[in-house]
Amino acid sequence: MEDYKRGSHTVWDCKYHLVWTTKYRYQVLGGDVGLRCRALLREIAMSKEMIIYAGSINRDHVHMLIGIPPQLSVSRAVQYLKGKSSHKLLSEFRALKKRYWGQHLWARGYWVASSGNVTDDVWKEYIKNQTPPEPDDDFEVVSIGRTADRSGFEP
């Protein structure tokens, strides 16, 4: 339980493996651009209460193992990460702005897979073995043929 994050009404551990690429797979994420991209992704994740467990910025794509809070959808999280980082990188690096004159650093779309320590087969077995609770044997319903008084209670 120590790895779980807590909200006011939730306990959660939602991890995802995300991958997205640069537009046209141009290899532009090396050197200073890659270092700045890493710093930006960390800032954006922290601002939205996401937790980066691992990451890799290759010359033409980004890999992240990231924890996303349950109130934030995966698509919205990726929208923040890609959108804000693209805007900042294009404004800070002249060579990127020249290459990506349409103001789109990242290719459309992304790849995502949820990460967990339980397989689908374990979940299926768990769900299959769920049984309804047994009724309490000490609770009986008794029908009495008498009529109730004005208060609605039987004498």
C-alpha cells in the first residue's frame, strides 16, 4: 500500500507506458533540445500531479512510464504533455521553428498501454469467484394476520 497515491476520496495507482514521435520522425531531440524537452516534460507532469517513473527521449520519439491521477484522462494528460512541450520547444529553438513551420513538433497520436502487476487472467478469475454475501440467518420476516392501528404499527 505504500506505493499508492492518495486523494481526498481516492487511493490510486494508475501507471501507463506512453510513446509518441516527432512529426515525420525527424531526429531533432538530441543535445540541448532533448535536455530541454526532458525538463519541460518533468515540469508539465508535476504541474498536473503526474508522476514520471521512467523516461527516455530518443532522437525521434519519447517513452514514458507515468502515473496519471484518476481525475485526469490519459488523452488529456498526453494533450498537456505534447502541447505544452511543443509550444515551448518551438519558441525556444529557432532551428525547430524553421523545420516545423506549421507549429507542430509532435506527430498526431500516441501509443499507450496500462501497466500493472496483475494480469488479465488474474482479474477474470477474481471476478468469476465473486459470490454474493450470505443472508443473515438471525433475521426473519414474520407475517401476522392482524391489522395495524392508526399509527401504522401492529399492537
